[in-house]
Amino acid sequence: MTDAPTPRGSAPRTLAVTGSIATDHLLTYPGRFVEQFLPGRLDHVSLSFLADTLDVRQGGVGANIAHGLAALGHRPVLVGAAGTDFEPYGRALAAQGVDVSAVHVSETRHTARFICTTDADGNQLATFYPGAMAEADRAGLTEVILARDVDYVLIGADDPAAMLRHTRACRALGVPFAADPAQQLARLDGPAVRELVDGAHHLFTNEYEHDLLLTRTGWSRAQVLDRVGTWVTTLGARGCRIERVTGDGTVVPAVPVAHPVDPTGVGDAFRAGYLAGLSRGRPEADRARLGCAMASLALAAVGTQTYTVGPGVLGAALTRAYGRDAAASADLTGVEAA
């Protein structure tokens, strides 16, 4: 495959983001989970962790990525399912610049819930209740693409049936898509993962998901790269790795964060930055640097949509990590002042 941004032009004009929409309940545990696990007793675990803090925030991978794109001056179309309680959340996203008119709102279910406890080492234990996400396949991506002239789609973690339906819609209409199965890799079987990945213009994973995807698909690294345009793997504090079938991988270091606060949603912020760079026709390294800069802002804030974005803030992060030329290369046109 090639890495031409889209068959319709030099760079995507209108981005659609599919994925979960959720309310996050984020708790912090001052100790370390590993100190509570007993060797030889992991087959029967019954533990309770007393959390120091609770923050209730807007979240969901689809909404998080759309939020980040809107903060960078885009008007992404969010495609997903939410519950009867979505109205204030939807108003907030719309005020930020996200097009929420394509969100399917359930008549009977609540918006999905993500409940996550983070310990002193940044390890996380999480539970996800899908709620209205079970109706995500009712969100019509085909209609959105045709009505809004969408020319690039990110297919994020969502109800598996919806993810497959969205992937098929992109293929049928010839619209490039980024595959980002994320947490759903643990649930999807091999044939489903292969269908989601095969032919993707971009594939996003973290380091653990990278290896899990190889296991699920039964493909080698070379076989995956032969089926996707670009494979982007986030490496936590080490940054990210960009791989293509035509050459060796490129590692872009992370933007350092003096006081990390909350890792939840950092990967979503990275994807928003990377896609924003893609939409502006920036080279791969510039996209990754902007993604890492966005990730650093998210890591320094509690919640997935609470970080502050502005040209000065992003420029400072890019300059600190990569030098002054990196901020100029990122093209922060359209980014609102913090």
C-alpha cells in the first residue's frame, strides 16, 4: 500500500471518528496493586482498593479523539451511540466544535461507563459497561460519509458489530480508514481482527496491543505491514514507532512531562494530534511529534477532555522536546488560543 493521504486529494478535508462515547469514573489508589497480589493465589482474587479521589469526566475513545481534533481547529464528525443522559454531554462537545448530529441516542439505555482505578505506579484496573454502545451499529456511517463528504475515517474501539459495519462501509465507498481496535482486541476473534485491519490506511496500537494483534491475526509483523499503509505503535514514555512495509521503523521520542497526573486518554490525544497532522499533509514525523505533544498535555491533566490546548502551549511542548523547528513544522494554524 501507499501512504497517499486520500484518493480524493492531498490531505483529508473532513474527518469522521467512530468509537465509544462514555462517562469516565476515575479513581486514584495511593498504593501499588502489585503489593496486594499474592504469588500462587492469582487463581482466586478478592481485593478492594480504597481510593483517595474520584473524578467523573466525559470520555469514550471516539469522543476523546473528536475532542482533541476540535481543539486543534477541526470540526470532526462523531459517529457512535449514547444514552438517554447524553444531552448535556452532547452540548459540551458541540460547543467545542464536534459535529454530534450523527450520534445515535438510545431511548432506553444509559451512556457507557468507564470505571478506572490508577495506582501510584500508573497501573490501571478498569471495568467498562457498554450501555448504549450496544446500539452503535445503528449509527449510519455510510449516510454520514455521503452527506458530509467525509474523506477519512478513524474506526475506534466500539461495539464489535459496529466496528465491522463501519469498516465495510469505508471499503464499499473507497474511503481511507484508520483501524484502531484498542481494547476490543481482547474480545475480537482472529477473523474479525483480520477484517478490521486488512486494507487500513493506518493501524494504531499500543505496545501490548501490537503483540496481541499479531497473536489474534496469526500474521507476522511483515504480513500486517503488507496489508496496511502505516502502523503506528505508541510506546508510553518512549514515544511512538512508525512502521511501513517499504522501510525500517522510525521512533519518535515522547514529550517529557515533569509531573504526570493521569494516563487515561493519553493515547486518544496522541491520535488526535497525529490525525490533525495527517489532515494538514504533514510528514509522518511531524504528525507523530504533534501526537506526542497532545499526549503530554493529556498526561498532565485529570480526565480525557480537560487538558488545555493552544498554539503557545503546543509550541512550547514541541520546542522543549524536538527544537524550535518542530513547532513551525507542525503547522498550528487554526488552533485556538488556550
